[in-house]
Amino acid sequence: MEAILISKFVKDLRDLKVAKDVQLVKAKSSSDLHIRITHAAVTHVDQLYAQGLHQNNRRHIQPPFILGTEFAGIVTTAPHKSQFKPGDRVFGGSLGAYAESIVVDEKSVRKVPDRWTLAQACALGGSGNIGYGALISVAKLTAGETALILGASGGLGVMAVQIAKAVGAKVIAVVGDGEKAKMIRELGADEVVSYREANWEESVRDKTSDGEGVHVVYDLIGAVQSSLKCLRYRGRIVIVGFAARKGKMEEVAMNRILLKSAMVHGYRYGEDGRRDPSRTQEVWDGFMKLVEEGGIKPVPYKEGYNGLEEVGSALEDVKLHRTWGRAVLTIDGTAEAAQKARL
Ligand SMILES: NC(=O)c1ccc[n+]([C@@H]2O[C@H](COP(=O)([O-])OP(=O)(O)OC[C@H]3O[C@@H](n4cnc5c(N)ncnc54)[C@H](OP(=O)(O)O)[C@@H]3O)[C@@H](O)[C@H]2O)c1
């Protein structure tokens, strides 16, 4: 099959090339599914993986591997006792998404809700369950509280805004430009602040009901110092990503944490699942309940990408903040229509 195979990390994302005759990774367990991939998400993590710049590249993810972490597609083969059957439309997350096919454990995917296309489901990928794990399982965000979402315009951010709204919280979203501000407001954010504004943290505090700051910060960008400025006494910060840090981690004066009696928690979705698979199940179930209740919609970036040959330029667009929501690459644009025509 064709795939984006990383046999050595690249320095320039545009050097990524489509490899032919790549072997499909063999099934590891009797519950593995074979899936024809129709769409793959273009994510911040993928551009780091391609360059060997992600923390997982130190241990878990070393060449050779097939790039791509989130996808949607159609089941081609399923074990006899599986809850899935050939023809089922599924979406989820697993390494190896920039390829024509993938073999994954059935726990890594969910059925695509009938009302969504495969492209829409792909835009959701694994972003919603990460948001649910961080905001609900870890930070225990509840109705009536205020959540601050840093990195709100990105793939994880657009899900977090919707999850926080779905549980009845007020949402303050932080974004980088006017188009993204409009998009996130239309998605339901109550207040929007630009991180390009000087002292934007003051604007965040001003937008809380009593001026005391937010209850919870979802930090996707690596801004704990700013988060502490926005936080109310006894507030919670969940650190999930470092999208703004370009590899250089910030140093935080510990007295700032004490002065606010703050709780600062890291959340690493993949590692949580490796150590305790029941946690993955729990957050998927929690998130899918919100989807079924109608509180979540996919947010695909307005421009699509076509074919594995566009992976490099698509990842470059993500790296340069040109996209918002989740950029989606179409790998097989005919499979879904062909399936519908057969029904
Ligand atoms: N912990 C986990 O389990 C886990 C799992 C997956 C991903 N992650 C991490 O989560 C982060 C977000 O992933 P994603 O897929 O949502 O990325 P994304 O779609 O590329 O979005 C990145 C976001 O970061 C914002 N941003 C970038 N530079 C910024 C700056 N200097 N100041 C303020 N905001 C800035 C962008 O804002 P604008 O576009 O508005 O400029 C955008 O909203 C990444 O660091 C990723 O590695 C963590």
C-alpha cells in the first residue's frame, strides 16, 4: 500500500514523500480490525513526530513508522466476536493514519454517528476524548464554573470549548486572530480574548463574574505563568500541550502556585491509556455521551487537503498556524459514496 513512511526524521516537512509497497503492520491481537482509511487528520503532534521533536520520539515512536495519528475509515475485516463488522464507518486514533489501510485494536475506534460524514468524524479524531479526560476526569469542571481554554482555535481547543459548554460551564477562549475569534464565538465561547493583546490575562480576569479569575485552565500552549495570573484562588490548571513553546519549556516560580493554593496537573492521554486502558475507555464513553446528546460538532478547517502527497504541505500549514479547527486530508474520496450507492 501507499503510506507516509518515516524511515528517518525530516528537517523540512515538505520533504515528506509517499512511499509505495509499504507493508501493512500485522494484527497484534485477536480483537484487531482492518480499516480502509478514507480521511486522516493533520495535527500538531504529526508535524512534531515527522521531525522527531515530540517527547514520545525519545522512546515509543522511533523510525521506521507510518506517520499520522487520527483517522476515519471503513472496516474491511473484523474478528468474528467484534462489535464491528465489515462496512462499518469508524473514526479514532492510532499511529499509522497516513496510509491507505490500518490495523488497530477495536478499542481505538468508535462508530461514526449516522448524521456525520467520514470527513467530519475525522475532524473529531481523538481530540474530544483528550478534552474530556483533561477537563472532566482530571479538572472536574462543573456547571456554573468558568473554564479558560488556551489554544482554543486548534483541533483540541475547539473540542474543549464545546465540552466545557456541554457540561454547563462558562467559556473564555484565547486565540490569535480575528477569523479564529469569529469561529470560536460561533462555536459557543462566551468570551474571546486575543493573546496578541498586551496583558491579555487581565482581560480574562475582567471577564469572570466577580473579577477573581477562572476556576479551570486547559493549557494546550505551555503558559502556566499566564494561567496562574488568570486563575482564582484554589483554581485548577491542566497542562496538556506546549504548542506555543517551540521546544523551550517555561520555568515557573513555585510561590505563585502556593499563593493561589492552585492545583497544577499534567495530563498525557496516550500514556494514561498505556498504563490503564480502562481510563481510555472511560473518557471515550464520557465524550461519546456528549456527542450522542448533540452537544458536540466537528470543526473541520475550511480548506481540505487531498491525497497523501499533500501531507507535507498540510503539516506545514498547521505548523505556521494557517489552519483552525482540525485540518482533514482525504485519502480515499470515493469509498463513502460507493458504499452509500450499494445500500
Ligand atoms: N497531552 C496529551 O495527551 C496531548 C495529546 C494530543 C496533543 N497534545 C498537545 O496539545 C497541543 C495542541 O494540539 P492541537 O492539535 O490542538 O494543535 P493545533 O491544532 O496546532 O492548535 C495549536 C493552538 O495553539 C495556539 N498557539 C500556538 N502558538 C501560540 C502562542 N504563541 N500563543 C498562544 N497560542 C498559541 C494556536 O493559536 P492560533 O492558531 O489562534 O494562533 C492554536 O489554537 C499540542 O502541543 C499537542 O502536542 C497533547
